[in-house]
Amino acid sequence: MSISLLKKERKDLILKEINIHTRISLTELTEKLNVSEDTVRRDVNELAEEGAIIKIRGGAMSKAYHHNSNLKETYAHSQKEIIGSKAMSLLKPGMLVLIGGGTTIRELVKLIPDDFSATFMTVNPLTAVELLDKPNIEILLIGGQVSRYSQMMVGGEVHQRLSEIKADLCIIGTNALDTQGGLTDSDWETVQVKKSMIKASAKVAVLSISEKLNSVMKMKVADLQEIDYLITELPSDSPMLSSFKNGKTEVL
């Protein structure tokens, strides 16, 4: 009975970590749970068979990130609605917006009014499809190889295209954010594309549920000082956000 309970606790923790961070590697789960990778792999396989998560190479992905997921089944759905609403305040007609993907950004796209006119460039095919519902948005999808890990375009062509533009605003999500570590992720290709997106933009907004704050993954995307806007579901004067306020970053 105790062994079964421990296994359930492990699987519950794995599910929570995947839902918070969207994607996570087997190595990171192994370190967090302090068990063998074989044990984590078995738990992940069982969760995938139960339909709770999606297996990807070297790790697992939140079911809500899948293209046919129901938005209301998304982890922290109400918090992400608040973040999407706050992010709308940054959008101005006629902008060139460089936008990523993910469930929080999906909430933002859903809130864009039908009469809003701007150009959105994205490296995420799912975001491009979601933008098709907005009749006055011009959509530019940057081509390349699609990463199964991040569901975004990766490779040399992507970096070349991004080097040729200067967007008014870059809107991206994050898997982890810390005052010292900055924005971090665990996939090399994802990190490199996000770096290029930030470099290609005049302003950068990061959307993140508060549960991702004060967490760090293996690879750095950017320092906190490179972010112009941090948007969470918390009130901007929340004590949890005080350490994220610096000379450049505006917390919304």
C-alpha cells in the first residue's frame, strides 16, 4: 500500500511540474524527484497511457499544449485569462508584433477584437492558425523545421528571417523565470529561437503564471534586464513580484 501511495505522489508531482512548465525533460524530473530515470520514464509512460500528458522525445508535454486541446481544460486557465487581458494593453493598431506560442498566448489571441488591425509574425504554427480567426490581422509565419519539443519553427532559416526584422513588440511565454537566472528553458533549439526573437524586437513582454516564478531550468534565454514587461495574474503590487522590479522591467 505504501509503495502504491509513493508512486501516486510521484505521478501527481510529475503531472504538476509538466502543467506548470508546459514541457519538462526526464532528466529534470529525475533530479526533482530524486529517483532513477527508469522510474520516471515508467511513471511518464503510465501518465501518457492514461491520457494525462503527451510524451515527447526526452520528456513530456502538457496535454493542454496540444493543438486539439480544450482551452478550458488548460492548467491555471483563469489565471491565464487575466494575463491575456493585461497583455492586450500593450497592443496598438499598426504594430508589427513578434509572438510565440503556448496556452497563455492562446488566451491573449482569443481576446484580440475583430476590428483590431496589426501584423503578427510568429514562429509557432498553432499561433498562426489561432490568429486566422482575427479578420484584420496580417499573419506572417516564419518557416523552417518544426520542433516536436516546443512546436515552434527552428533552424538556420528562422534565425536568418528574424535577423532581418525589427518588431515593435515581442510577446513570449516562459517555462521558468528567476531574478538571478532570468528566463530559462531546457531545450537548446527553443532557447536559441527565443534569443533571436528578443534581439529582433524593440520591446519584450514575457507572460507567466506566478507558479513559474522563482524557478530555473538548464539553459538561459535572457537576463531579467532584457525584459521590458513582465505580466502575471497577480496584482502588480504583490509582494511576490517586488524582486522582479528593476530599472527596466515593468511589472503589469
